[in-house]
Amino acid sequence: MGLELTKDDRDMLDGKHGKSAKKAMEIITALGEIYGAKRLISVSSVQIAGVSYHNLGEAGLEYLSDMAEDGQTRVLTTLNPAGMDLTEWKKHGISESFAKNQKRVVDAFLKMGVIATCTCTPYLIGNLPHYGEHIAWAESSAVCFANSVIGAMTNREGGPSALASALTGRTAEYGFHLQENRVAQVRYDVEARIENTDDFGLLGQVIGTRTKKAIPYITGVANATTEQLKSFCASVATYGGVALFHMEGLTPNRTLVPDKTEVITQDELDAARSELDDADVEIDFISVGCPHASIKEIAEIAEMLEGKKVAKEKTVWITTAKPTKDLAVKMGYYDTIEKAGAFLVSDACCAVAPLKGRFKGLLTDSAKACFYARGKNSFKTKIRTIEECIKEAIA
Amino acid sequence: MSKFEGRKIYKGRAEGEALVTSEDISFYGGCEPDTGVIVEKGHELEGKSVAGKIFVFPSGKGSTVGSYVLFALKKAGKAPLAIVNKETDPVVAVGSIISEIPTIDHIDVSKIRTGQKLVVDAGLGVVSIVE
């Protein structure tokens, strides 16, 4: 065995810090051995995925409850979205039984000291690592954002391995924790027009599909907002498993520039859009906020909905983090949105809520949301700008 | 008796009948958590159950939720007795650890046939064909 452990690591592995810390250390050392890590390193931030009862089921909940018996977080740990808005779930049509089970999941995390943020954008609400910081994050879109846009260092963790890092404060040093594995491998020159969040999502789809797990170096995108980058991250991680990219002039990591260059044309971006636009789709569900909407996006949506009414046969979900929703309440955006007949939903999103069978067609600005709407819920999909989504909602 | 040496992923000893495939396994969406039946469309084990078998496959694939599926199988009494891989991927490794299923890898799985009687000693990293 080449994995070097400190006394504290070994004590945890020997069960001196309780059975949950022991189990957690078993997971981390096993991964370290599989990937040939030389040692474990400390992490300062954790983001846990696998929160919706819809995905976890009773067995997953049982595992979390077991770990919560004596497990306690050692570092800042935040949580991915749940399957419902934890306060206003009733009016969104979530069943009593689902709500009860979802609350049991969140309670298990709370017992371990996990901060129940229930968002896929921890970096917008207080879990913001800095450049070069070693962290252990699950949630593929947030992993991609942390590595690429912030320049923090994390592997693409799963739910149980992220929890293991939360309970030990440690992770194995391999993959994206090592500088030599963060160098760009393929260069993509973007000739297509990239303007709105939907375009960034489509670009993520094209690059993700082509590059798979190879690290892209992207040129030709002149500027981008945080919101546009989060859309790109979600999509490139969903369609390709990308955990790190470089975007010339926009992302902070240093890298060599690969010689091998591929071009991304407008035709390809248009083809990606046609691929996500199902024929004869009947839109009855409109959702914005995958990844969770920022306060800026909510302010803009509120302005578009001011004095308007959502069409009777349509349901609108704007999904966000609870602290952002609280700000929206304070600023009056919440009232404007809800008066128009749309819902400002916190803690959840259209990808993890139990929505199967409730709708036929989803209109969204998110390429990632389209992927899950099709795969998990069998909805038809259409992708447009946020502005076009809201226009369609009130048409 | 043939004996193969590999690497421990999770300790434990098991004896039982091999269920072998040359195709990778996605537990999430590919294996029913309450029955152990492989449901992935077109998989060569589609319709077969992993319950109570020594499950021999090259590697895992797919969503990280797969770890929780192995845990669900264990709770339902439908887990494999042990897992033998060519290369254990992190989803299966984490699943084996949280479910306490003896698991070893670095084994040439093409040398094992479905129905053979195996003894797995994962702690020692050894799998033997006893008949």
C-alpha cells in the first residue's frame, strides 16, 4: 500500500472517532488506493449531492440515518437541492408522503451538522472557496464552476464520498487536486454567436458531447456573466462529464494551450438547439433556474412579469436557493412573481422534484434541465432565452 | 483448482456460485434495488438476478447514485455475496464499502465462467475456483 496516513487519519480508520468517521475514512482510503494517491489532504469545504428522496429512496435514507448516529461534519458542508421547497411544498402539488420522507432526509443531514442550503449553487450563497483551495464537492455543475471559474481544486465526488470528506475533513490526493492533471487537452475555437444563458448551455452541450472528459481550452467567447458561466458549467458537465475547462480571458487557471484545435460553428450550435427542441411539443411547464437562479436573474424575471398573468394551462417554476428567495421577498420580486401566477420555488429544481406524469412539455433556458426532463420525466423539451420563456408563459 | 490474486477493495470472505458478464454494470437504472434483477435494456445479463451470487464483471459505469443501489440491495437481502472486477470504479467501490460486500479487483474476469463455485477472500485479495 502506497497511501501514507497521518496519526489522525489512522485513528479515524481504527474507529477511535466513532463508527461513522471510521466508515468515512474507509471510503476515502479505498478511493485513494484505487487512484494511486500517495497521501490524504485536508479540504476546507464540502458540497453534498444525493438529497432528493426521489433519488435516494428508503435505502439511501437509511444509510444517511446510520451515518448520522455519531457522524459530525468537520468542515463547512452545504447541501444540494431537495425534491421540494421545504416550506411552500404544498402549493406546488407535492404529496404529504413525499414531504414527510424528504424532511427525514434533511433532518439526517442537519443532525450531522450539514448546513441545509439545498442549492446547486453554493458559491452564490456563502460556500465560496478561493483560488487554489482544496475542496470536496459533489454536484457536477458546481464541481465544474469551482474548478474552472473559481480555480479551486476538487474531483467530481459522489454523494457518499463527499459526505465522507465532510465527516473527516480529508480527501485522497489524486485527479484534479494535482496541478499536472489540470492542463488543457483540446482547444475549441468558438465561431458561433454566444449571447444568452441558453446559448451558453448549447455551447456546453456541443463541447461536452465532443470532448467527453478531455479538458477543453475555449477561445472566441468574448465575455460572460456569472449566470452564463453557471449555465455553461451545468451543461458541459451533464453532456460530457467535464469537471474542468479553461476559457480564454475569462477563467483564472494557468495552462498550456493545446495545439490540436477544433472549430465550433453556428451550424453546430443551431443543430444542438434543434436536437433539444422536440417536434410538436405542447408547453405546459416553464422552468428557469437550473442551476439555481441568482438574485439578478430573479429581479429581471420579476420585471418581465410585473402586472402580467401566467396563462391558465401553464405552470411556471423559477427555482432558487432559500437565502436568495428571502432576498426576493424583501425586494418585492417574490410578490410580483407570485401575483402573476408563477412560483418562486426554493430548495428544489425541476430535475430532482417528483414531477413525472404531471407535465407534457418543458420550456427552459437550461440545456441540463432538458436532459433530465427527457430522461427522468419523459417530458418533451424546448430551449429558449429566459426572456422568451417568460413571454411564452404569459402568452 | 485455479487461484487468482488481485487487490482488496473491501474485506470479507464468501463462497458461492459465479454470475459472470463481460459487460460493465450500471447499478443505478441498470439493476432493480429491491430484487437484484438486471434491467438494463440489451445487457447480456438482462433478466438475471445478482442476489446471492458472486458477481463477476469488468467494471462499473454510470451515475454515482449507483452506490446507494448496492446499499439498497444489501438491505433487501438481494446483494451479491461478493464482487470480483477487472477494475473497480469509484461508484462500485463506495457501494461495496457502505454495504460491506467483499470486493476485489485486478482479476482477469474472462477466466471465470457463470455457474462455477468460487471462494473469495477479499482481505487477502484472492479468488479461487473450487469446482
